[in-house]
Amino acid sequence: MTRVFSGIKPTGPVHLGNLLGALQHWVTDQAEADSVYCVVDLHALTVPQDPSVLRATTLELAQVLLAIGIDPDVSTLFIQSHVHEHAELSWILECTAAVGELRRMTQFKDKSEGAEFVSAGLFTYPALMAADILLYDTDRVPVGDDQRQHLELTRDLAIRFNGRYGDTFVVPEAAIPHVGARVMDLQHPTRKMSKSDDSPQGTILVLEDLRSVEKKLKRAVTDTETEVRYDPEAKPGVSNLLAIQAAATGRRPEDLAAGYSQYGPLKVDTAEAVCELLRPIQARYAELAADPAGTADLLAKGADKARAVAAPTLERARRALGLLPH
Ligand code: ATP
Ligand code: LTN
């Protein structure tokens, strides 16, 4: 059976980009693949975090994943730091990666530029991500478009390691959706919607009040023309709305565009489609939020299931490297 693995950072509230670009595919993948999903809290530490905020955000994120339909009886859902094999394989892969290839990572460049403090972990972050993926003999990694480069590096590291020490890791493939892979900020449609950027009017949160969701979509920046056309280069704002509506309803943005001659109705329908998508998620989240102990229990079981797969893979890598068995 195909193995799917993906991760999400507890760096802030989940937004529509996360949902349309990655999370909704996590849910559909469960039906046909052996799926492993992880809240990557160690990755969040690459930038300074307030401990009590990190704790709350991690639990909330796990509950959002359950609320969108990740079924812990079907998939493996766990917290990265609960399975120490991630940190250990990460070190091994840091020693497999070259400084030059890590320096080329655009996410590192974007996040380090202008930052007051740049941690060494922010630089070696892709080795930890590769460890996440390779520990589970992963075939397919559903992610948004921004993770393409990290996936290429993961493949390169797996191939390099296998070449040097013999077949140890499965070489994974990225699974990037055709629509919704890059949801843009509603106020700055040339930059991606992000958890940690400060753009409240441009970001739609999965747990946001639906009246506010509607307002933000109706105030989304478009352009000074009137034609509704899917052309992300020339018309980023309008194309973003079309892509959002398409990803929320399972249609094609080009087909949707043909049905509009004005921006107003496009915004109204997009707001309606997004609210339809979020309403049941919010209702389920409210139930889960009332039972944090139940969630903690599920996550502990998830970590046990994850460890059972991760430990033998790490052992294989240790032996291949010549680390003395213990
Ligand atoms: P941060 O802003 O802290 O870097 P983020 O919002 O980019 O966080 P992640 O936890 O890094 O979110 O990503 C979780 C998943 O969501 C990844 O698969 C990522 O590719 C996807 N994703 C993130 N932002 C978007 C977006 N704007 N459009 C589509 N997919 C996205
Ligand atoms: N780097 C990713 C988050 C992430 C991830 C992973 C995604 C960490 N480990 C493993 C897929 C598989 C990000 O910044 N969105």
C-alpha cells in the first residue's frame, strides 16, 4: 500500500492556504493510502516561540486536523517531538547534506532576510523535514507548492545516502495539487497566505468567525479592470479568488471564470463556498476543544504507532553508516 506522509508547523492558526493547498488532500488520501500525519513542533522552534503559546497552538492544530476529518483510527496522527527518532535521523541527514544546497533553499532566504536572530536550526530545517519523510518509507508527500524545493532536497539526500551506504531509504515524490497549491494573501495577492506573516486582513483562518471571513473575501484586492479571467501572472487578485473557489468546490478556475462578468458576484460566491467548507469544520472543532484530555490520549497512541515504523528505519540507517549496534 502506498505510504503518505505530511507535516504542518504549529506556528500560528491554520489558514485557508493550509487547508486548500495541503490539508484537504490529507483527508482524501486517507481512503487510499497508509497515511501518517505529523504536527511538526520541532520545526516551529527554528524561530523563537513563547512556550505557553506553542503548547496551546500545538493542541489546537491537532484538534483542527481531527476536525477537518483526519481519522486517527485510519491514519497515524502524532506530534513530532514525541518520536525522538526524528531528531536523531535529522542529525544523520545534516551530515549528508551540503552547506551549499541548504543555502539555496528559498524558504531559508525568505525567513532569514532581515531577521534579527537567525538560528542554526532555521538553516538545517530541511534535514529535519527530510528525516520526517524518510523515517516512514514514504512514497508520496502532499504539500503546497512552497515545499517543492524541500522535497527535491529530500529526494537528493535519500539518493545520496543510498548511493553511499546501500539501499536504506525510499525516495519520495511530492504531491502538489493542480488548484489551491498557492493560495495568495487577499490584500497582497503576489505573496502567499502565511501563518506567521502579519496580514490579518489578507489571511482567512479556518476557525475564524464566518461573518469576518465573508467581509475579508468581499474586500479582497482585485485590479482596475472588469474582466474575470484566470491569469495568475496578469490578474493575481482575481485569479486567487477563482482558485480559492475552485479548490473549495472541486472545480476548475478556468471553468468558473466563464460564469462571471463582474467582480462582485465572484466575491459573493467565493465567500459562500468558503463558508460552506468551514462551517462543519468549526462545529466539529468546538466539540473536540471541549475534551483536551481525549486529544492527548489519541496523540499518545498516534506516537506509539509512528515509533513502530520510525524506529526500524532509523536502525537500518545506523547500521548502514557503521554505528555500532547496542
Ligand atoms: P509559516 O507561515 O509559519 O511558514 P505556513 O502557513 O506556510 O507557515 P506550514 O505549516 O509551513 O504553513 O505548511 C503546512 C502546509 O500548508 C504545507 O504543505 C504548505 O505547503 C501548505 N501551505 C502553506 N501556505 C500555503 C498557501 N498559501 N497556499 C497553499 N498551501 C500552503
Ligand atoms: N517544511 C514544511 C513543514 C514540514 C513538512 C514536513 C511537510 C515539516 N516536515 C514533512 C511535509 C513533510 C513547511 O514549511 N510547510
